[in-house]
Amino acid sequence: MTAFDYDLIVVGAGPVGENVADYAAKQGVRVAVVESELVGGECSYWACMPSKALLRSGHAIRAAQRLAGAREAVTGRIDVAAVLARRSEFTDHWNDDGQVAWLDSAGIELIRGHGRLVGPQQVQVGERVFRAKAVALATGSVPFVPPIPGLETVAAWGTREATAADHVPVRLIVIGGGVAGTELAFAFASLGSQVTVISRTPLLDQEEPFVGEYIADALEREGVDVRLGVTPERVVRDPDGTVRVLLPDGTNLHADEILVSTGRRPNTGDLGLETVGLTPGEAVPVDDTMLVDGNDWLYAVGDVNGRVLLTHQGKYQARAAGEAIAARLQGRPVDDAPWGAHVATADHRSVPHVVFTDPEVASIGLTEERARRAGIAVRAVEYDLGWVSGAKLHADGYTGRAKLVVDEDRQVVVGATFVGQDVAELLHSATIAVVGEVPIDRLWHAVPSYPTISEIWLRLLEAYGRPDGSHQSPAAPRVEATDRVGA
């Protein structure tokens, strides 16, 4: 008989690892988590929470400035010290005592140190090797650093250094036009930095094409210098501390700090994957229950499996995996059919996400281009959010756009994108429509409250048309009496 220290060992105590452990422990599984840094992980201390805290004050000021009567009350400058202090409150000043206390209350044991596999069902931490019936890898992701000459020698900021910064640089260069790059460009511009964004692609190029255009325009209105289609040739830090970025056209850009935000890759470089026949440094392939291919004991959950590098999607995987692990350990059936209790079916085509820029970007499912590449018979409709009465009330001169991608054969929404102020709160309704495969004719009976921005759903449906084929062109907005200012 093999003696096991635990039923399950989870390597990594970020939000994903915590959820795997929690959902398994609730089923009576003996669980330990291994963590080499702070319990709570990247999202709690260096990503999701601090970055949104840095953004929120600027968003609030701009929102007030868009309303007559409120804009006159906004005086003075943003209090940078107060914003940084509020950010630090959300990270518990980089102290994980509260998270550790939660693990204890949940009956989950914490093992401090770096965990790595040393063979089947074996995890080494320090000098000790622990054995478990099942092991779940939840070590997240690490930044991808592009091969730009000189970049490795200039002490560049990554997202960790940016979100934990104790000062605001007078000049900041951001390399990368993805989610973190655009969000942090807005954050530091609002805090007073002169920001330059350099991106070799359009901003947020994984979204519908109009999204990047809106974000670039908004950044430029904030005084950000946006340079697209550009790859730096060299980066140098001068003796006086100034960072210089040499561009292909011979231009030199100068800044006090440079932030590199060019994507992330699964953190699998030092997990001992080679001891169980897997390749270090690569994403770990899994099925929809997060069971690693070719194993009956090893799981990989969250960014480490490379499926969807988003915290909320990793937590979704974790809920399924934690209960699947418990079911297998206890000899119970595993519900691994599509949309079953133990699978992450939504990973494939139903992933929601928000970019907390200003305007916000919220999307779910497939873009029109991806849907067409997937062979879906697509019809897409768009509508200007600024034409919706709720948006007019929300902000003077509201600008934004919404788009639905519809599978014509099945008459269901397979993708939705919103860009505009505060559109993040529109996203869950779209997520339900996509995941629930709600027929278009049934969506006509989901009545949006008036006057809210959610009326965009009605306008999009009007643009798409009734089942009988009648529709109204989105180029000719309906303006009812109650839509008119003062009516």
C-alpha cells in the first residue's frame, strides 16, 4: 500500500489554485496548497485588483466631466498619493495574512516554498517530497518579454512594477497595445505621466476592429502619444537614468521609465514537468475537466494550461476541476458531457472579458472574423451606443458602439462586443445569451428597462430583425419622444 500525505496537492495558491482546493475540500478531500510567494497570487497583488484601483479615480473624474453641472464641481488635480494609498489598501499592503487565515478556515493546509514534480504523484518542496493521490498545477503565467536589443539591461518595468509603483514617472513609455498596456496607459496618464504607447499591431487587435480605433482616439484625447505599427530597434538607459527608445525611422523617444506589456505565457519552466513526460516551458495540454493528457492523477488549471489566460476563466476551470478531482478520488461519476458540472465548456467559444480602459471594452464569444473562419453562417449587426437614450443620460456626448454576431442557421448569438463608458455591466446579459444559446425570437421578449443603456439590446434586435425577416437599418436610429432630451 502506498502512503499518501494528502488526497490532493495544489501547486500555486493564486485565485485559481485556491478555488481548486476549496471546491475539492468542500467534497471531503484532504488538500494542501503549495505557494512560494503570496497566497492570493498575481491577480490579488500585482494585476487585476491594483490595476483597477489605479484606474478607478481617473474614470470617476472623467465621468463627472462628461456631465453638465457635475463638471463645474470638479476642481483641482487628482491626488496621486491618495490613489496610490487606495491601491495599496486593495493589496493589503502586499501582506497575505488574511488569505492564509481563509485557507485555515477552509481546512486547507498551506505549504510554503517552491513546489515541483519529481515523479508521478510526488511534489518536492524544499528538501521534502510529498505524495498525493492527485496533483493540480495552478502556477499561472509570467510575462513574455520581446527580443528588443537592450531591453534586458534597462531595468524595464513589467506589470508588477507598474501596479506596485511608489511614484508616478514624469514620462512613461509603454511597449504593447494589449489589455494591460492600454489599461496602464490610461492609469498613468490620469495620474500625470506623459505617456507614449508603442505597439506593432492595432490596439486590442484580438477584438472587433472598431474597438482599437475607439481606444486609440480616447488615449490621444488624454494626451497619450499612440504609435502603431512600430517595433523599437533598441532600448538604452543613459547614465542620468533616462530611457531612450530608438525607432526604425531614426526617432529617439525619451522617458523616465519604460513598461513592457507584450503578453504572458504559461509558467511551467521550473515545475519538473520532464519527470512525468511533459515539456517544461510549454502549456500543459488538458481535457475539459483539466485532467492532463495521458494521466489519471495530474491536472493543470488556469493560465498554466494555456486555454484562456483570464483570472475569471481560470476560476471557472477550477470550480469544475476541484469537483471532478473529488468525484474521481471518491469513485463517483464524472459529469464530463458538454456543459456538465465537471467541465469548462465555455473555454472554447463563450469567454467573456472586460478591458477597463475609458471607454470600457466588454466582449463575449466570437468576433465576426473568427466566426466566419469557424465556418459559421454569420450575420452581424452594429449600433451606435450614443443613440440610446440611457447612454445620452449617462454622459453628455456619449460615444460607443455595440455589435452582435449571430449564427444564422441556429438563430443564436455567438458573439457580442460593447465599447463605451461603463459597458462592463452589459456583459453578463450577453454572456447568458451566448452560453444559454437563447434563440433570437426569445430575446425579443427580454425587455430592457427604460431608460438604461441596456436598451442597446432592443436596438440591436431591431437591426437584426424579426423572424419574419423585417428589420430596421442601424444607420437610421429610432428616436422616440422619450429619447429626446427634455421630453
